[in-house]
Amino acid sequence: MTRRRSLKFVVSLAVAGFALPAAAADLLGTAKARGTLTIAMEGTYPPFNFKDQKTGELAGYDVDVARLVASRLGLKPAFVTTEWSAILAGLAAGKYDVIISQVGITPKREQAFDFSTPYTYSSPQLIVRKNDTARYATLADLKGKKVGAGQGSVFEQQAKAVPGIEVKSYPAAPENLQDLAFGRIDAALNDSLMVAYLLKHSKLPIQAGARVGNVERMGVTFRKGSPQFKAAIDKVLQDAGADGSLKAISTKWFGSDVSRPGA
């Protein structure tokens, strides 16, 4: 979704030709030797990954995909939650094996990290107040307005790319939407799949706005230097797509198959 966050520091290192930390051995062999796959996610991004209030356990689309991936690799998932703004830096530093947290596949990120085949397709969407009479069909319509977006996200980049928009960055969606409801910002920009979920479960006086960007692809993210792991995880996702497992997980959370483009 693509969550779409960028890490300028990590990307700048790659662009400048500095080597990022890489595993001494292929991640597939390393993970199988220890029997676990360490998986990072934000943990505050429903319906993708969040803490279930009843159980206190992680739940969501990403969590179910992560469990499927680990299981089919013959590994036990070990989850780590971290703030989005630091999640790619943590991966570069070797704090965990992979990120399964709606990380968008972008050319700049591909300079620094490897990605699996996509497992989510979505697009950016605006959120506005219910009593707002203005109609924003594009981001350009928000010139002179304040737009809230996730800190370090692709959405933040998209809003900042439009001259005249004042962008306010937030560490998580709840604060963003509260400021929108209270009139501190004029619109919020987030993932279309998350928007539908938030509006279904939120009591705030907000509503869905226009979709304002291209379809984006999200994949499992890991450090470069593990071709065996990449081949294995791509096969897992391709097989899960072919046998309907990804569709079942997607339908559980969204009511439709978001694991395929245009589905």
C-alpha cells in the first residue's frame, strides 16, 4: 500500500556505492539452521498488521501471509514490531530477516533491498471530513491545503511532490485521522485498502475521498545477497496464489482478492 515508505539514508548509501550489511550466507540456509524466520512489521497498521485487542496478539493480512510463508519454508515465524520510520534501517542493520508490512516495491528501494514477487496490489486514496463540501479529485486540488500522511511513506512523498501542499507527517494512522476529524488538516492520504477498513471501524466523522495515484505493488523485503531465499519465497507466494491460499487470506480481510492486479 505502497507502504510505502522510503528510507533516504539507506537509499543514498546504495546510490553512492557503499555496501549495505549483507548476510555471510544465503538467508535460506541461515534461517533453516536456526529454525525460525524473524519477521518485522509495524504492528499498528490495520487491517494489515495490528494487535488484537481481545488476545493481545498480532493479527491482520500481513500476519497471515507471514505465517503462511514461514510455514511453507518449514520455519517458525518470530515477529518483531517496530516503528515504520525505522523499519528499513533495522533490516539494513540485520536486526531481522524480512519485513512483511506493506513495503512498496520502488526502483529506489530495489537499489538497496531485494523483494519477493508482489503479494498485495492497491492504490493511494484520500480521506476527508464528512462535512467538507470541497471536492478533491486529484492531489493538485489540495494546493494551499494541509494533507496528513505517514512519516516516511510513499504517500508522504506523493503529497510533498505537489507544490503548494503543506504536508504534516504522522507516525501512525490514528493520530492522522483524529487531526483530520478535528480540522487540523484538510485531508489524509493513505492506502485504499486501509481506508476501507478504517472507515468501517471508525466512529470519526470522516469519509473516503478520491483515489489519486497508480496501483502499487507490495512485497516481502529482505537484504540483498540471498538468491536461494528469493527463489524459495517467490515459489511459496506463486504456489499460494495458484492454490487459492492467498486469495482466501485476502478475502478474509478485504472481501476480495488483492493479491492479484485488477482482481
